[in-house]
Amino acid sequence: MHMAGMLSFPLVEQDYPEKRAPGERAGDFAEISRAFATEKAEEQSSRCSQCGVPYCANHCPLHNHIPDWLRLTAEGRLREAYELSNATSTMPEICGRICPQDRLCEGNCVIEFSGHGAVTIGSIEKFITDTAWEQGWVEPIMPAADRGQSIGIIGAGPAGLTVADLMRSRGYEVHVYDRHDRMGGLLTYGIPGFKLEKDVVMRRVDRLRDGGVVFHEKFEVGRDASLAELRQRHDAVVVCTGVYKPRAIRAPGVGASGVVESLDYLTASNRKGFGDAVADYDEGRLNAAGKHVVVVGGGDTAMDCVRTAVRQGAASVRCLYRRDRANMPGSQREVKNAEEEGVEFVWLSAPDAFHDAGGTVAGVNVVRMRLGEPDASGRRAPEPEPGSEFRMEADLVVKALGFDPEELPKLFDAPELAVTRWGTVRVDHKTMMTSLDGVFAAGDIVRGASLVVWAVRDGRDVAERMHEYLKAKARTGQAEKVAA
Ligand code: FAD
Ligand code: SF4
Ligand code: SF4
């Protein structure tokens, strides 16, 4: 237990877990931060001033009981801290690792505003549940009595896994369908190991499997079954398919070999991490070793691509982004990490052509941008500066401009599934149900590209509403039987 008690922030300085040196971490795909030692976690937790109205929790999409588990940690009551932390989250150790805390809980901590530096909430959250796994406190799912109803989940990312966890615990038969061979969605194949090590994801998947969740791998809805067939098979269905249609760059030469999609690139790298044979990587197409790499984009995906290229042994890595540092969507923390690892950011720049040398990319024509008048969303729209073009050497270009939803009504052979004009699935926010009875939706496919913590939140909300729906359905079924 920490000796200073709580409210120790004027005495105890803010401290994050130590980062490994850039030279060392660029040589592997392991996480870059070391773990807190128990004393450190207790000490850092004790800085919390136990606010009556905790802004940190209000700005956490899960409304985690942050001050309570910080106090329990400071008092050395880690097992209770774990139970409380797990009461509101299905994967706290994952959110603790990859939430953009500076924009959520920590960015709203009152101690941050008083100039002392926020409580290091994410690192403590990670520490609590990592310790629970080590100590064997994470229990298998204990399903409630069998309810005789089953649900189908399409997509095994954080949204789908959350629904699976909470519905299996309530006693439903749970089937998860995913087109990939491994579960986890972007946690497994998008986000690189240096942010989230894969065994952290796999132990969550294994716990669900051990708890009786049935996973249908390499099962693509739209190819292996239609949505209508799944609705026949199950009492309720939830769509958690994420967003996967990459935004295109329209510029001459973009079709040259060596200009690749970010998710192909990251997936190949993650697969290598699992020990899979990946021809496109082994033959060089999706491997940055020895190459001059240019990544186009300024979001989380672009940050992950540049840092992956460094680890693959690229000769140089540059990131082109059409706005400036202050106006990029990606996390500042990640930009800093990337810069430390040797990435060069070329702000206010965009490609306007790719040099194609016999079918293979050899360079990028870059044009300088400036920020013009604010657009409809209030952001200042970038516009090219005439005559500012210059050439940049490149033999691998990664397009990382973000993702839009695929055309689900068509893919699922379900034209009556209502979508918004952006292609995201429309849900009634009270029931979390789509335009189809008994079909729910959660995560990025509803929100557009978002965050893991929001996918978990949606999954939690869907599980609650689906449970209500299925209880009502069971009652109606009983009543019909009696009437007959
Ligand atoms: P997903 O995780 O996308 O999972 C959807 C699943 O559905 C996939 O497994 C897919 O195979 C499956 N699927 C799709 N269509 C079908 C079909 N027809 N049939 C069967 N299965 C199907 N968020 C953060 O909070 N922090 C980060 O640091 C962060 N980094 C990111 C880095 C990258 C490179 C990317 C791309 C995203 C990142 N995000 C990050 C965003 C985050 O990963 C997503 O918001 C989150 O994973 C969405 O969860 P989801 O469950 O809705 O969908
Ligand atoms: Fe902060 Fe994310 Fe954890 Fe919430 S889930 S406490 S926002 S790190
Ligand atoms: Fe503690 Fe900061 Fe949350 Fe207040 S806002 S309860 S000090 S973590």
C-alpha cells in the first residue's frame, strides 16, 4: 500500500511506465512500454484526488469507475480493483494500452488542469488486469442457465467479442462468424504488436472459446450464408463488421506496383508475427526492408504503417500529410513515438503523381499544401500551393487515408437493411436495432471508423438491449404455445 494515502499529487510526480529506447524497440514488434512495478502503480494511483464528479470517468466512453479502482490499487487491494474494472469493460487491459487517453480520461483529469500532469489512468488500468491474468484471477465465463435461444454475431472485432462475452454469460448459445482465420478483428490484424501484443488479444479469444462461444472461422457472410439465412438460424443477429473500404488516392501512376493499401501491409506484418507464411511479404511486395517508404495519411493507421516500416528495416520512412501537425487526426503521442524512431513527417504535403518505372513505383511527386478557409465542418481545408511540386524518392508507397463502410445491403443480399448516406448501418439508438427485426449493429459499422473503446461500449449496449428483446421474444413464444 502506498504510504502517502490518496491525493498525493503535489508530492508524487506524474510518471508513465518507462519506454524502451528507440533504437532497441525499432528492432522488434514487442510493446514499447515496460510494465509498472506494483509499487509504482500504487504510488501513481495515489495521486488521484478522488473527485466527487470525476471528469475522467465522464469522458471515458465506458464510464469506468476510475477513482474507485485507483483508490483500491493505491491501497494494495488489487483483486478488488480488478473486479471493479471488469464490471464495466470486457477488455480493460486492451483499452488501457491503446485508448487515446490524452483525448479521453487523462485529458480530462482535474490534476492535468491544475498543472500537475494527469493521473496515468491507462497504464494503471492495464497493470490491474495484466496482474489479474498473471495471478489467475481472470475466471472462465460461467454461463447462466441455458435459455434455449441462440444469437449470431457477424464480425469478431472488439464489438462482436464484447457481445459474445456478455451474452454467453447470460446463458445464450453464441455463434461468431468471421471471414478471417483468427478472431479479434483489427485488434489482431490491424493494430501492430508494438501497440498491442497479440497474446493479449488471443487470451481473450481463448477465454470466450473455453466459455462455450462457438467461432466460425473463414466464414464470410454474403458468401457462405446470407443475412436471411443467419436470421433463420438464430433468435437474434448482430452486425459488427467494421469498415474496410479504403479511401482512394486519385493521382496518375497510383496503379503502379509498390503502391499498396495500408491494411494489406499491416495484415501481412501481423501475420508474419504469428509465424504464418505470407508470400507477398516474403517476395518483397509488402515488406519495407531496404526500401525508401512513403506513407500517405495522418491518422492512426498511417502512424502504425510508418512505425511498422521502421521495424522492417526500411532505408528511410516519410509520412505525407496534407494538413499540419496541430490538425492531424492521429494521436500526438504516436507522432512523438514515430519521430523518436526516425520517421520524418512532411506536413502540409500531398502526392499528385507517382513515378512509374516499368510498372514499379520509383518516386512520388509531392505538392505543398496550405490551409485555406474553414470548410463546412469548421476545419481549414487544405489547398495546393501552385508551383510547389518536388520529387521524393520512393520504392514503397502505403496509402493510409482511412476507411469507409462496404456496401452491406448488397454484400449481405439484404436490400431492406437501412444505411445512412455514408453507408454506415442505421440503428435506433434506443433499441440498438437496425431496420430489420432482431438484427442489431455495433462498432465501426454504425459509427464509421472510430475507436476500440467505443466498439466495446456499443457491444455492451447491444448485449443489454438484445437481452431485453430475447426475453420478450421468449415470453411471446410461451404465450403462443399456451394459447395453442
Ligand atoms: P473490427 O475490429 O474492424 O472487426 C470487424 C470484424 O468483422 C473483422 O474481423 C472482419 O474480418 C469481420 N467481417 C467483416 N465483414 C465480414 C463478413 N461479411 N463476414 C464475416 N466477417 C466479417 N482504435 C483505438 O482505440 N486505438 C488505436 O490505437 C487504434 N489503432 C488503429 C490502427 C489501425 C491500423 C486501424 C485500422 C484502426 C485502429 N483503431 C484504433 C480503430 C479500431 O481498431 C476500431 O475502431 C475497432 O477495431 C472497431 O471494432 P469493430 O468490432 O467495430 O470492428
Ligand atoms: Fe481511459 Fe480508455 Fe480506460 Fe476509459 S477505457 S479509462 S478512456 S483508457
Ligand atoms: Fe482522480 Fe483525475 Fe479522475 Fe479526479 S479526474 S477522480 S483526480 S483521475
